[in-house]
Amino acid sequence: MAKIKLTKTELKAQTDALKRFQRFLPMLQLKKQQLQGEIASIVSQAEAVAARENDVRRSLEPWVGLFATGEDLLSGLVTVKEIKTSTANIAGVEIPVFDGIDTEVRPVDLWATPAWVDDAVAALTDVLALQSERIVLERQRELVAEELRTTSQRVNLFEKVKIPECRENIRVIKIAIGDEQTAAVTRGKIAKSRGNGEEDAA
């Protein structure tokens, strides 16, 4: 702890600092709660997206056997060109929001490929979109979690260091000022009694 001056000016500075910390702490605590709630919401959304992805994959099972042809028709059939996102602000954190994907479908010879390839393109596009959405949600979670770590550190700093430190400094300064005032009164009395004694002697 830095050495403090035992003066009335320092007492005012410490009192003002304590009021400031006590005013900001509830706001930080509220922000911490909001961020925790957002993380829970993002995790829930990611789980829902994963469940939808599993459903799409399960819907492919009836024709998985068709995929196992001599020529791998599905390899690179659909690729993601771009994950489209916008931005949103959550409790002061700018996060990406999933808007969709741009895909590229490998050209196929419609005469030489089975009819179910069109269905495969649609299913693969759905899977890629859901995977991309999960990637964006994971990035959201990372950004909000980082802000939560920073906010939690500030809450702990205020609660466990700054506020107790200010209170202790105020206590020490008040004791010192009180002792100084007592000493001043005592000196005044001694000086007065000496003055009276000199008058009596005269």
C-alpha cells in the first residue's frame, strides 16, 4: 500500500475515491450479471444449432448408401465462399451475428449424375450453414467471455482492494487527525496553565 498523507486534504481525496468506487461497483456487478446471462444464452443457441445439424445429418441416413458410389460425387460438391455476418452490441461488447453463407456448388453433369444429387446439394448446404453459424456463435462466446473476465477482475479489484483500502486509509487518517487535535488541545492547555502560573508568580 502506498504511503498516504495524514492530512484533511488526503482525507477528502480518499473519501471522494471511496464514493466513486461505491458508485461504480453496482454498475460493474450488473454488467457482470448481463455478460453471464449472455454467455448462457449463446451456449443455449449453439446447442440448438448443433441439434438442428444432427437432425439434418440424420435425415441423410436413408440415402447414405447412395453416396458410396465408385465416384465420390459429394467431395467438394458444396463449398463455403463466405460467412456473412453483421454486428451487434451486447453490454458494451461488439459481436458478430450470423446472417447466412454464400456457397459455391461444383458443376455436375446432370445427365451423368443421379437425381438425388440435387437433394444432396440442399442437405450439404444446410449442414455447412449450421456449422458456420456455430463458428460465429463460438466467436460470440469468446468475445463475451473475455469481457466477462475483464469485468470480473474489476469487480474483484473494487470489492477486495480499492474499497477496503480507501476505508482503511480513511480510518488511519481520522485517527491521526484526531490524535493531532487532541495533542493541540493538550498543548494549548499546558501553554495556558503555564501562562496562568507566570501571572500568579508575578
